[in-house]
Amino acid sequence: MIIQLENDINTSQKEAIKSRIEGIHYMITEVNTQRNNYLVCVGKADFDIRSIGNLPGIRDIHRVSDDYKLVSSKWKTRHTVIDLGDGIRIGNGEFTIMAGPCSIESEEQIARTIEHLKANNISIMRGGVYKPRSSPYSFRGLGIDGLKLWHDMASKAGIKIISEVMQVSQIEPMYDYVDIFQVGARNTQNFNLLDELGKVDKPVLIKRGISGTVDELLYSAEYVFSAGNEDLMLCERGIRTYERSSRNTLDINAIPILKEKSHLPVVADPSHAIGIRRHVTDVALACVIAGADGVIFETHEEPALAYSDGQQTLDFGQSEKLIKMMRSTYDLREEFAI
Amino acid sequence: MIIQLENDINTSQKEAIKSRIEGIHYMITEVNTQRNNYLVCVGKADFDIRSIGNLPGIRDIHRVSDDYKLVSSKWKTRHTVIDLGDGIRIGNGEFTIMAGPCSIESEEQIARTIEHLKANNISIMRGGVYKPRSSPYSFRGLGIDGLKLWHDMASKAGIKIISEVMQVSQIEPMYDYVDIFQVGARNTQNFNLLDELGKVDKPVLIKRGISGTVDELLYSAEYVFSAGNEDLMLCERGIRTYERSSRNTLDINAIPILKEKSHLPVVADPSHAIGIRRHVTDVALACVIAGADGVIFETHEEPALAYSDGQQTLDFGQSEKLIKMMRSTYDLREEFAI
Amino acid sequence: MIIQLENDINTSQKEAIKSRIEGIHYMITEVNTQRNNYLVCVGKADFDIRSIGNLPGIRDIHRVSDDYKLVSSKWKTRHTVIDLGDGIRIGNGEFTIMAGPCSIESEEQIARTIEHLKANNISIMRGGVYKPRSSPYSFRGLGIDGLKLWHDMASKAGIKIISEVMQVSQIEPMYDYVDIFQVGARNTQNFNLLDELGKVDKPVLIKRGISGTVDELLYSAEYVFSAGNEDLMLCERGIRTYERSSRNTLDINAIPILKEKSHLPVVADPSHAIGIRRHVTDVALACVIAGADGVIFETHEEPALAYSDGQQTLDFGQSEKLIKMMRSTYDLREEFAI
Amino acid sequence: MIIQLENDINTSQKEAIKSRIEGIHYMITEVNTQRNNYLVCVGKADFDIRSIGNLPGIRDIHRVSDDYKLVSSKWKTRHTVIDLGDGIRIGNGEFTIMAGPCSIESEEQIARTIEHLKANNISIMRGGVYKPRSSPYSFRGLGIDGLKLWHDMASKAGIKIISEVMQVSQIEPMYDYVDIFQVGARNTQNFNLLDELGKVDKPVLIKRGISGTVDELLYSAEYVFSAGNEDLMLCERGIRTYERSSRNTLDINAIPILKEKSHLPVVADPSHAIGIRRHVTDVALACVIAGADGVIFETHEEPALAYSDGQQTLDFGQSEKLIKMMRSTYDLREEFAI
């Protein structure tokens, strides 16, 4: 059960509500986000929801049978829209493209990528400065200095930044220089990181775990939301299966399923999902027509020279074509929805 | 190596070619399909391909590094087109829809389905008369009598039939009453069945195995082709993974990968792939935009009363909408290809 | 519900029982095996089991909540013992070893293998004469002539034969020359083959499917049992997962789970499960201590020269050591059970 | 290539070595553990290893073709033995049992568990004070206060403690109260945590990821080793597959494979691997006979009352039996090795 409280609720009203809920032996988690205050109540007893809903100080009350509560579409039927400022919104009728290199490498590389994005009317640039790598001997990213340089150049160009945060201690230093925190596939169940991102007032994109289920992804979002941050996106990026002809198996089913189960925007990452440059376009378009609110993909002026993930990175010519095709595909999708 | 022989090759020419190939210790499989004659040669020695290619009686010669040979796009760059007669073709620029119930149930059901297909300009009807079921106590289909009734009604209406063949002994009795033999996901590696279907002069659609790889699907097609039948289609129908929110995981990556590796038409089955009626449409459209040459899906006038698979079967209203959306999506795909 | 009938039940008694069951709207499948006669009844209504159990002609009656019935340990608590004659039994207190090459290759090879088995007191020899191969260009086995030669030599030596049957039409020609029919991992859900093996009065070993579940394996056994054959063994042989350091992933959990769910003997195939010669022993011993009733493994005098599966085949020296270790391990297991 | 340096190497010698290696364009990582100093060198050029090996200051030099280096058995053929003090060693001829509850719950619970361990001659107690939970509304452990209480009681009894560390900031507060840090399955690729644990002079047990490969587990250990900590154990705890009859699929193959690929001790966790109390014993014994150096399992005086994982937790009677059986099984394994 989710109880949304009035913003001007007073202490005695709140105590009365909590006492009534404790009376039916429900566990209460108080959730105060930047926008709203909730009581998330978990328990087993059956009761008349109206007898609680009528108490003063309650704006709205919902039963939620899912094990995740706050991210469920069962209580919040309106889709979440994330506002990045400067007229840039994600979700519910906007189609968002985020593009850029796997790793931030140099001033020159940043400059050329920004130029490419501006020419194609893209407002959000992706790039890694902290890189999770299987081997300790691989390139691990430029770190905070790379991020500062990037932020300086991007903000002048009016471009927003999404970048991966790998651990709690990086949140504070990164905070001033990113517009969206990305949680990578290896950290989807790093619960401490999720908890801390709940205290931040910037949006978070959560990638599905390497072999994460749809429900686990929703639970991970529930962690962030219940710790205080409502501005969340879910990202399908392929799952690990036995199939070896592609890097991962993009779970196209997950897109409509996530859209139905949750009110959060759903973004797809076709680059990691298939891992083969010449097939990224087909898979990206599939995600758009299946209902994704956005696509995040890797592009680089010279993929063959990229520090990482070159084999799945589009060059700028391929990127430009993909962007146009995705927009046409999204328009067709919108027509269907009418 | 694939050697395509001249149709008018004489015996001594053929012997000379075979003797030369045996000289480099390659194993030869002679393949005579309804249309062409090939020598498929497997071995390890390096040699000058021109020294063989110049022999009389050879129309064309190709090195094929893939382990599957005849179904590879490495030697046959033109896409295969399957001609069902009456102007109905599958592959390479035609978009094919096959629809119908999971199981053929009754005369009434057949009649209503045919009516629905005709109204939507669909020429191929799917339906099972032999049903593979996990439990021996489940409905196993109407069998050959159901097929005869169906064929009688469908042929009058100008509708072609695709239906699953489960074992060798069913091929002959089914032969006169189907236009396409379907090999189900549990029989993708039933090599005896594949061998026998190679001797038949009707097209075969092969479903990917329940946990089959892309390469295994191509090998299964190689069985049929090398036994004599070139008219083959490959069908992606979802694979088994750990994810439980859908019946199977549709491997959208497989569609562009199969299209690249093979010259055979690729068909998608969204119904089995996701297994949830209200999401079939999104997944079907994804397959179309990703490059599928066709889609096969389940529809029934009253899905709730279907003998099998009702939970993933569209009613006629949903089916009609899907058909229109798929055609618009295919048109957009074609525009991209220009 | 399973109703075991008296062997001397008369027609009017049986009709009375069936009429009573139809009265509660249960579907009845009449199962007549070589040993017993059953009615398997599937339905949803609640009823007093005693009101049926008291009818004349019924020896025993059991509720079985599992979806598989006849193979369930819920109704038959005594473990099935399979009697191959000549004092050779499988299951419930006997530990059975079956060994031999992947493929039967030659008279010389058969002779040396039999010698090796006799020296180690092994009574059952495995070997393939029909080989399921992914590629149509691979060696497919010596066929029926190889089997006849093998049977001639084995029967003189007092050795029993287990060999894979790939299709219905092979059952009859193989019948006189095998002691156990093996259903391979690619045919676990070849329901026609299972049905036909139900009519045979020789034991059947069913391998788990390449990505088959424990329940699907039990259902496949239910097919054979319900078609009339009670002499069944289940075989764990590794499942397909994402892990690439071994050929398959042996599901050691499945051994105690199958032993609990079913009364049928459980056999393990470590050779296919790991696919790496030097590790077969460790995995084989694990299966024995976990409760397997038998182990089937591949051995060859010169594995490097084997026509197939050489990389997972033990030489005779390794085989001899493994046999001794397995027997010691089984003895320890028996001590624990006291 | 791994170069083990002499402990008394001087600066100019080291510089000479590094300069020679840079001359062949290899990347050098300097690794100083609590015991030894290494240069790990990664590159592609071919060279004469003796021309480097003869330089002064080098104790030993090895080519290592694996992508992981320091944890590979290719350079260190002697098995690692971890010394916990007080005569307690892990690895190479010692069989180690670690047992205890999923979560530390209360003083009473700790006391009864310690009593049980002492009675059975077990020296290492497991238990969680920080619990990774899919849902933010589940019990997350007693935290550092629980750990202090536990440590106080355990050290008096001469019992060592292994407990999970979930994030970098927990390392320092936990340091004084644990004997082994455990990295959980959701943190196997939390590279920052691994890096930091490399700086600690206490042993680390690394669980395989939920869908981690054998190689990824070795890479994760390489992170910790290359950051300075040699005292590592690898733990097989089951992987995620499609099979639903058990919680995870214990990958028994991984035990001999890890033992061969690495010199580190290998521990098995049967409790999480199967997740069903009555089957834990069979799976545990399988791991012992397959070559595990130790087993970690869950036990609780009253499993039904445990705060977490009760369904897979043994009661003390079952635990006692398992301990005896594991020791007998290990003895048999040792006999085989002679």
C-alpha cells in the first residue's frame, strides 16, 4: 500500500495515520523525495482501505499487489516525465536520443562528438570516465579530470551529460558535472550505491543487470525511489544467454513489459545488446517501434581507434542515418498510438 | 567449397571433377535438389581454386568458410525467393503474413478464420493438426482428418496452408494437403525428419530450437538443403532464458544476423516468443523493422475458448490492427533500404 | 489420480469404475503396461477418494498432485528396479556402470572394449550406431550392420547393449540387438518416438533435453510409461548455459531432485556434461555421491583416434581407475544411508 | 608475463628491468603484496624470455598465456595456503568447513551457534551483518554493532569470523572484527571494492557472480591480487539458468576447472546453490568429492525462525550429520589422490 501525504500535513495527523497502520501490523517506510512524501506500507492483513484513506493528511491511497511499490504503474498511472531543464524532457511523448563514445578520450574527441550531436539536434551526450573492466590491466577511463573538461565543453554547447558512476565515493565529485547518473549493468544490485543515489537531486538511469530479471530491475529502481529520488529511467541493454553470435541477447519483450509494469521511462541500449556495429541500427529501430522512450548508443569519429567497444560503435555517418531512421520510426509509432 | 554443376554435365566430366577433388583429400557430398546439382566439398588442404574451377561441367565454384555451406550467403548472394504458386512469393521484397489458430479445432473455426484472412488480404493460414505437448494427457490435435477438411476449405478460398509435421511417417499423408511443412522447435534437430523433408518438393519452414543457437538453425537448414530441397525458411520464435516475465525471450538480434549469414527468408513468430496476448503487437512490429521477411502469428475468433495457447492468441480485431501496422512498418523499412 | 486395477478385474467392474469417474468430470487415460493396468484420471473437482477406492476391481488408488502422474514418487514409493536378465539389475541398491565408445567403429574396437569391460566386471556396453550430428557432413554411424556385429560379439561375452534410437522406424530393426534403448538429448521431446517406445518390452533410458527442465524430463518419461512401458531410467547429462569453460553444465542439483520426485532410477553422463577428458572423473564421482543409481561414460582404447567425442573420452587406464573410485564412492554413499 | 622480484632488489636494478620491458612495448603493472613484489607485463611482441630473466634483481620469470596472470596456475604451481593463525589453514590438504546462519540475529543465536560449532570441531563461523536484499523493504542486517558483539563472543571461543562486506566504506569499520572478508555474488564485479580489498591484509573469499563465468571470477581475484592481497579464495555458489526446480544451478564442473586454472583454494556453497534444505547434503558431498578445499553452509538452531534463507538452512542435527559425512568423503578423496 502506498499513501501519498498532503504536503502540508502536520505532525499529529501523520502520527495518527502511522498509528492506524501499525494497528494492522504493516511495516511502514517513510519516503520523502524531492517532490512528495509517501508512506510505503508492507503487510499481509486484509482491511478496508477507505477506513485509512479518509484520515486527514492523506492525499491519495493505493493498494499495490506488486512487491515493488513506488515504481509500479498500479498506483501511478501517469507516466513519469524527467525534466533536464532547457526544454529537454524524457518520457511520455518525447523521444530521447543519447549518443557518444564508450570512453571519453581527449579534448579533440569531445569536440568532434559535440559537433556531430549539434548537427543532428541531439541534446544528451553519453561517455564513460570511470570504466568497469573485467581485467585490471585494461584502460579504466580518464576519471574526474576528463569529466570536468567534458562538462566545460558540453555546457558551452548546450549539451547535457550522462555518465556512469561506479561507487558511492564518486557521487559527490561527479555531482556538479553530470546531468544524469548512469548505473551500469554490473552495479544494478549494488544496493549501497542505489541508496545513495536516492539522496541526489539529479536523474538516474539504471541499466538492467547482466543477467538481471525485469523484476530485479524494478526492485533496483525501488531502492532509489524509496531513498528519495523519483527521477529514474530503466534501460534494457541485453541479457546473458547461451547464444554466442551476438555479445548479449537484447530482450525486446522487456520493453513493452517494463512500460506496462512501471510508470518510469524505458530506454534501450542497442550497442551493448548486440555488440556488432553493422547490426546496431536494426536492433535500435526494433526498440523504438516496440515502445522505448529513448535510445542510448555509442558513436565515435573513428571507431577503429576507440579506446574501448570499437567493434560496436557507429561512425558519424552511420550515426546520422540511424538518428533519422529512429525519428521516422518513432513518428510511425506515434501514429499507431492515435 | 561448393561447386555448382552445369545441368547438362556428362558422366565423364563429373568423374574428372570428383577425381580432382579427391586428389586434395576433400570429402564430397553430391547434392541434387529439384533445381540444381552441387558438389559440397569439405576438407582442409589449401589449393588454387581456379585449377578446379576451369574444369568442364562446372558452372560456378565458391569457397565457403562457414561450416554450413549451401545455406550460407557466402556463395549465394541472391536472396532465395519461395514461390507458392498463384502469385504468392516469400522472401526478398515481399512481406509475408501467416496467421491462424494454434490448433485446428472445427469446421466453424476454419470457416471464420478463412473469412478473417480474406478480409485482410492474407494468403497463408497457419494451424496445427499434430500438436507436440509436454504432457501426454493434453489435446494432441485433430490429425489427418482435420487437415483434409481444412485443405478442402482453404483451397476453395485460395488460401495456402502451413502446418507442423512431427515425424517422418506423417510426411506422405500430409503431402497433398499442405503448402508449407513446418518443423517445430522441438524437432529442429530431429535429423531424420530433416533428411526426409529434403526429398520433398514443397517448402519447409524450420523453427529455431527451444534453446537452439543461430548456427544450429543454419545447420538444420543445411540438412534439408543437402538432402535435396532448396525452398527453406528460417523462423525465430524466442529462446529459453532465465527470464520469467515472458514465455520465451525473442532474440531480436538473430533477425539481422540470420539475414546476413544466409540467403534464406527469415520469418518471426512473436506469439510464442512473448506468450502474452497484449504484447504480441509490439514484438511483431520490432521483428518487421529489424528485417524479417515475414511474420507468423496466432489468431482465433475467441482466444479464451481456444484449445491451446489462448493466452498468446489475438482476437480478430487485434489481428486486423496488427496486420495494418505491420504493413506500414514494412513500408517504412523499405523506404530506409532505398 | 492413479487407479491401479486388479489383474483379474472383469469388464463390468471396469465400466462401473469409469462411469463413476466420468461422473466427477475427470478425463480417463487407460494405461496397460506389460505388468499392470492403470486408469490415470485428470480433473479438477474435489471428491471423497474412498467413495471410489472401495469399488470392486481396484487394487490401489492415489491422489497425485504433480502434473506427471505415473512416474511420480507420490503414488509409487518403492523405487523401480529394472531387470535386464542374467542377474543384472538397475536401481535401488545396485550401482550400475555403462561404458564404451561414443561411436561403434570396427570389430577390433568392439573386441578391445569388451575385453576392457570384462576385466573390470562391467556388464553393460554403450555405443552409438546412429549418431545425431549438427552437421550433415559428419560421420553418422555404422547403422544396423554395426549393431548386429556388436550384438553378436557382446552376447557371446555376456555383455548387455545400450544404444541410441533416433526415430520410430529404427525401433523394429534394432529391437533384437539392444537390451536398452537410449533416447538422446535432441529427442527428449520427440513425442512420437516416446509413444512408440511405450509399446516396446525393453527398458528405455531417457536423456534430459539439451535445455530441458527436470519437469520436462519427467513428462517425457510419463509419455513412455502411459503408452505401456514401465522400465525407464532418467539421465542427467548437463544442460546448456552461458558458461563456456565446459561443454555443458552438469546440473548436480537435478540428481537428488529427480530421485525425490520420481521412483525411476537416475543415471548420470559425466562425459557429455563436462566434455573435457581430464575432468570427467571428478564430475562422475560427484554424481555418485549425490545419489545417482548409475553412471554412463565414454571410453576408447585410443581416444585421439575416436571417430567422435574423443576430447571427452577416457582411455582404458583412466577408465579402470574411475570404475574403482566410483565403486568406493558408492560404498561410502551406502554407508551414509544406513 | 609475471616477473617476481628479489625482495632486496635496488632501485637501479628495478629501473633497468622496467626499461628493458618498455623496450618491447609491454604495459607494466607493479604489484606489491604483503609478501612479494611483482611486475605484471602485458603485451604482444614475441621475445626471448631469457634475455630478461637474466637481469639482476629478478627471482623468477614466467610467461602466462591466460588473460588473468597472478591468479593463474601457469606461473605458480604450488597451491596457495591461507593461514588464519591459531593453526587454522585453508587450502592444499586441509579441508575447511565454515558454517553459521545466513544473518546474525541475536546474542542468543550467536551463543547457540558457537556451541554447535565447538561441539563439531569447526573453527570458522559464517554470518551476515550487512545483507544484500532485492527489496529495499526486507531486513538488511544488524550492521556493525551486531558484528562487534559476534566478534567478542567468537574470539573468546577461538572461532574465526567470515562476513560479507558490501561496500568500500564498510572495510575499515569491519576490519578489526572479521578474519575473512566475503565478497558476495552481486559484488563480484564491483571493481572498486575489489581494488580496496587488495590493500587489506586479511584474506578475502570471492563468490562467483550470479551469472558470472569461471573466467570472470578469476579476473575478479586478479583485481584483488594485483592491488596487493594474495590471500584469496574462490567460491562456487551456483549460477542462474533457466531451471526452476532449484534456486540456482550448482556448476559442479567449475570445481575441477578452477582448481586447474588457478592456485587459489576453491570453496563451495551448497546452501545457495540448491536452496532446498533437504538436498543441501547431497550437493555438499558432491562438491567435496569433486575437489573443493572447503564448504561454507548455512545452519540455524531453528531454521523456520531464521530472519532470512530459512528454506535452505540446516538445523543443528542435520548440520552435524553433514559435517561427519563431508569429512569421510574428504578422506576418501585424499585416498584417491595417493
